[in-house]
Amino acid sequence: MYIEEDTFLNSAFLTVITISTVGYSLLHELTDGGKVFAIFLIIISLGVTAYSISIITSYLVEGNLEKMLRGRIIKKGKKMKDHTIVCGYGRIGRQVAEELLSYKIPFLVIDEKAELIENNLNKDIIFILGDATQDEVLQKAGIENAKALISAVPLDADNLYISLSARSLNSTITIISRGSDESAEKKLHMAGADHVILPEKVGGAHMAKLVARKNVVEFLQHLSYQGESSTNLEEIDYVDLKEEFHNMTILEIGIRKKSGANIVGFKTPEGEFVLNPTPDTKITPDSKLFVLGTNNQLKALRN
């Protein structure tokens, strides 16, 4: 019996040192207790080594990913000024990003899904990996210098928290938030959101108007804000005008006569909108003009 146990122990010992690649030769013959101890020591050492390698590999891989997603991006986020922060890169956030790219408006995107960001790094979009509800993440995105923030995450609670945080960090920023219903809309306004968009409501209203006012909707769709259509609508701010045109009336500026474009709207410094403003309307600080025209007319207007 003793011989069988000794043979089994020797076989186990040789098996362990062979599989573990520790080696075959020994400085001196081990006792049975020494062999048992060596077996457990080798097994535990292999486990510790494997765990250490996995930790180091994980640190290197995730560290490089974080550096790729955050290191370069955080510096850009803090240096940006008058940019837009988009929170969430889901279906709505993705559409927002594409529109902002077409407008050539500087912006960055915050999202907490590393894989999603990694899959979209080839696009001309600056990403920040993190939770937009956290103040430190918004600060890394340069919230203090941002012009606007668009919160497009799916949950109303997260949009509410983002609006609260953004308003506390930047009192003058324009906050546009996604909402699910009228109840969420009221709460988001209370939290500091300037505008609340209800996607389902907007989509439903648009589909209904295609039945009730089909031609009107098609006409409005024919107008473009990006220069893709032959007829475009453009916004002109007071500061965009040359100083010689400041505090002059629409008639005195002569936009229609000089460019052929039509002024279809006017926004007063108090924020009121006037459709088809009269020729004696004066262009004063903080006011805006809305001009409709062809690409050539708008180009002549800019010149």
C-alpha cells in the first residue's frame, strides 16, 4: 500500500513539474511532504502568475484605450470654446452629430459606451468616454466655455440630471434636452433646459400634417438650411452685418435690391418674432434677420 501511494505521489509530482515547465532535475531527493508542498506551491504560483498577467494585460489594453479615448480628447475639450456638447450617441445623438457636422459647428460627444466610441473613431467627431451626469465629465468637455448642450440620452432622469448639472456649471449655456412626454417636459424646463424636444410628438405631428397640409409640408421640406436645396433660409445676426449697416432700417440696407434675397422674418432684442417685417424695421443690437433666397442670392448677400 505504501509503495502504491509513493508511486502515485511521484507520478503526480512529475506530472505537475512537467506541465508547469518547472523542470525535472532536483538538487536533492524530496520527502513525501516536500513533494506535496512543491505540488501546491507550483499550482498556486501558476495561478498567481496567470492572474498577474491578466491584470497587467487588462491595464495596458484598457489604459491605452482610455488614453486614446480620453487623453487627447480631454485636452481638446478643455481648449474648445463656443462649442456644442452632445450627450449620448444613440439614434438621436447620432443624427444630431451628423447635422452639426454638415453645419460645420464645433462639437464633441459624451458617451459611456467604450465599444461604441471605438467603433466610430474613424469619423470626424471628438468623443469623451464617461457619464454625462457627472460634473467632472462635463468639465472635461469644457462646459464652462461651451455655447450649447444637447442632452439626447434615452432616460428622462438622466436628461434631467444633465440639465441641472450643466446649468449649475454654466449659467449662460443653451440647453436642449430630449423628453418622453409633457410631464418630463415641464420638469426639464424647471431643471434649466431652454428647449425640450419630444421625438414622438414631433414625429406624430409631422406625419399628421402630411395628411392635413401635404403641400405646405412639402414646400417647407423643399427649403434647406444647409445649402443642399436651390432655395435656402439663412439667419443673419446683428454682429454679422458690417458696421455701416448697424442701426439702419431694412429699407436703408436694401438687402432685396442688392442681392435679390427676401427678408421673411425678424427677431427683436426681446426675443419676439415678426413675420414679414416692414421696411422701416430697424436692425438693432441683439436682433436677427431671417432671409430666404437662392444659393446665388445668399452668396451675393454675404458679399
